[in-house]
Amino acid sequence: MTDSVYDAGAHTSALRRATQVLESAGLSGSLLVRHLGTGRELALDADRPFPLASVAKLPLAAAALDAAHRGKLDLSTPVRIDAASRSQGGPGIARFTHSATIALGDLIRLAVEISDNTAADAIFRVLAPREVTQWLQGLGISGIVLRHPIGELYDSLATQAVSGDAATVHSLVVAADKHGHPSPLPQLDIERANVGTARGLADLLQKIWDGGIGEAVAAPLQDMLAGNVFRHRLAPDFSADTSVWYSKTGTFIHLRHEAGVVEHAGGEAVVVVVLTRSQVPAASQPSAEQAMGHAARILHDELV
């Protein structure tokens, strides 16, 4: 447990309650909330790296929009997607039955708003993972490293599932993680995965909101994060008539993540990042989704 601004003892109860909420749902994780007006934050294990799954699309989109602003990419460039270039998994282009041509800028929107894997991998073909990492480092953001396109996760899963069904692979991944063994899916090992920390993601979101990234990048990206269609995880605890929730989710095997910002009608804005692993080998876990939002709200309310 860490409290980055206050005396830790003053908030021990809230930190403990948030931890218990996660553990009761079979989750271990990292959680950080940061008030963007004051810089105050509360955190649980915020510097622990996690494989990012689709949360990697957030820094990818930000870097691509910045490259376009600097004239390195043209968002109107048409990109042809056919059967050979469609990535596995997720909604959107992966489910197309015909070839399509989509502008690069719209691929960025699909990658963020509906977490389209094929769209993200099309962007990775013009902006390599290492280039995104270098861009982040240039902004002074540490703790986020991209190494591979999204499709590699599903290719690795498909290879392992040849000898067993998806449920068996899920159980093997959870068991390896629980005992600290190497994952049967190499792209889930910290040294080979797209990885990030709650603090690194919070730093990126803060720059998107406080002017650290120019308006030409921040404004369209905020619009996309507001359009995120996955509203089952943290959104129930942060969306209201008096607040707006902006976020990017990530889900793969036992990983459940969300990173976002809640803007309150009074003008306050708070970054909220939750990265988790489940110890339960089941794909559908409504209680885990609810627990993530509940734990995050405990720290949010303690801070605000």
C-alpha cells in the first residue's frame, strides 16, 4: 500500500478496504487515483508492471495522433484491410467478411472506442511498438513499454490451444501466475509483453488532460476515450448526470484493466487506473468487474 501525498496512516482504512474488495473477487492488482487539480493521489502497488492487453492501444493512439500532428503520418491515408491483414479477437474489423479500405485516422478511433485489434495492428504497421515507447520516454513517461502488436497475443493463445481447449489454457495461465512461474503464453511475461504500471498510465492521462500533450492530440483523444463502448467495468461507478467518464479498457485471459479520467460537474478531474489479475480460471466474472469499480470508488471518495 502506498499513499503518495498524505500521511499513510490517515488513509489506511480506505486502502485496506479497497484491497479487501479486490481480494474478495479473486483479484490481485494495482490501483491509483490522482486528483489532477492538486496532484494528490492514493495508490495500491502502483509501480507494479502488468501486461497491458488492449490498454496498450491508449499510448499507441496518442503517439499516432502526435505523429500526425508533426506531419509524420497522414490521418486521411487509406488503409486496405483484407483477410490476410485481419487480426484475431475482439469486435469490429476482425468480424468483417469482405475487404475494406479505412482511413488511418478512423482506424485510431476504432482501436480506442471499440478496442478493435485489427485497427490497432494496422496502426502498428506504420508506427512500430518501439517508436511508441520512445515517444513516451521523450515525454518523460516511464513504466510503459510496448513490444508487439495486439495480434501476437491471440496468435500465441491459438498455438497453445492446439493441444487443449481455451478453458485449459486459461487454467494454466492462472496457475502459472499464482505460483510465480513463467506464463505458457510468452506475451504475458513481463520481459516480453506490452507492459505498463498504474503510475505510468496515470502520468500519460495527466499529460492528455493538463496540456502536457498539445491540444491537437489531446482533444481528439479525449473524444475517443469518452466514446469507449465498454461500460461494464468502472463506468457504473463513475458515470452520472454530474460526471463524465473517459477510459480505455483491456481484457485478456485473466487480465482485467481500465484506465481513465472522471470529470465532475464542479470542475474536478481525477485519474483512475485499475490493473488486475484474476486467480479464478473463468472468462465471465461479473463480480470481478464490479469489484474493480467498487475498489476504485473507495479511493476516489477518500481522495476527493
